[in-house]
Amino acid sequence: MTIKAVTFDLWDTIVDDNSDEEKRKELGLRSKKEERRYQVWEALNKIEPIDLEAVQLAYDTAEAGFIVVWKECHINWTIDQRLRVVLNGLGREVPNDVLKDLVDKHGRMEVDVPPNAIDGIKEALAKLSTHYQLAIVSDAIVTPGAGLRDLLEHHGLKKFFSSFSFSDEVGRSKPHRSMFDKVASDLGIDVSEIVHIGDRDHNDVKGPHAIGAKAVLFTATRPDDRDITTADAICDSHHHLAAIIDGLAAH
């Protein structure tokens, strides 16, 4: 097998998911979970009084539905769609400009207070980019693809990637093959010429394997799947990643 491209998950592979929570705490801000619910309550309460607890329950219910659809149907509802589910559950409507403002605020939260890049990622990308095409294949759970590009730019990493496959833009989520087909089409390669790096065995290993690609499980920030993975290799640190990919390419 010829390896022509290396694709990366973003969360817990390039950036440390929820490492922004400590920053938010230091800034005197609510947690992301609390802030999202508060934003919806604030917008609704300005129009007609409503209990915060009712909004929290509706939001939690919508999130539970989102998780089922994400994991079983491989579709990520966009923030706009998720907020509409919350509003429907409450029997409430808001003007389009209010909904757009909520969507924008949700989507900017991890851009305005960005999570940290994982140690060694910039050096690893610099090394890999001299031999392989690089791309992002990532679910956009809350922050949309546009915001995730801004986050990569913030960390000086966007320049290394030639293609981006975000679930809110593709319309499906990992492990659906369309997420990988998009990158292969952009780069002019076959999916079998990809090695994907990610932290979740179901999404980032089983997904690539199902379409004939290779996969590396990244465990530095989320080692949960280490003992169950069928990955072609396991990477505990980005400092070792280039050598691991070169090793896979040599066989």
C-alpha cells in the first residue's frame, strides 16, 4: 500500500478538548455547557419570562437526541438544528435574527477562548508535510467547520492542511465513508492511500479500516480505547508520529 496522505481528527488529536474550561474559569466565565444553556434562556427570557431549569431540561433532552443520531446514524445536527429542537421542546419561537445570534455565539465559544494545541503537533505536521499531503477529517460537534479553521489558524496549524472534511459541511459524520471520500477527492488520491490519526477506535480506526485505509490511534489525551483498538499502530505522543507513519509506509 502506498501512503500519500495523512488525515487527522481534530478533537483530542490536534487540540486538547476541554482544555479551555480552565481558561474560562480563570476569566470568570461559565463552563461551556452552562453558558450554552444560559444563552438560550437569556434570549427567550427577554421575549417572555421562562424558568432557567425548563431551558436546561429541554437542552439536555435535545443533546441526548443529538448523541443518538450522531452515534447511530452518523449525522451531526448543526447548532441551528439543535437549537430548533430545544425551542420546539419548549413550545417557543424566536425571530430569525435572535436564532442567528445564538448560533453565532455557540459557534464562536471555542474560538474566542481556544483550547490548547497538543504538545508536539506543530513539529509533527511540519515533518509529515514534507512527505505526505495532510488533511483534517473531523466531526464538528458544536463549533462549525469555519470556526475550527479559525482555531487551527490561531495555533499556526492551518497552513499544513490541503483539505478539510468537517461533518457540518459534508452532511455526515465519522465513521461514514463520505467524510474520507471528500478528502480523497480533494487530494486526487484513493482512500486506500490514506492513514488516519484519531483518538476514537469506532470513528477513527473502524471507519478508515472499513474503506481500506490505515489508522493510528492517538492516546496522549484520551487513552480510553487503547486496550480495545484494532489500529495499525498506537501513538502516545506526537513526537513519535512521523516515525510511525514512515514505518507504516515502508510495509
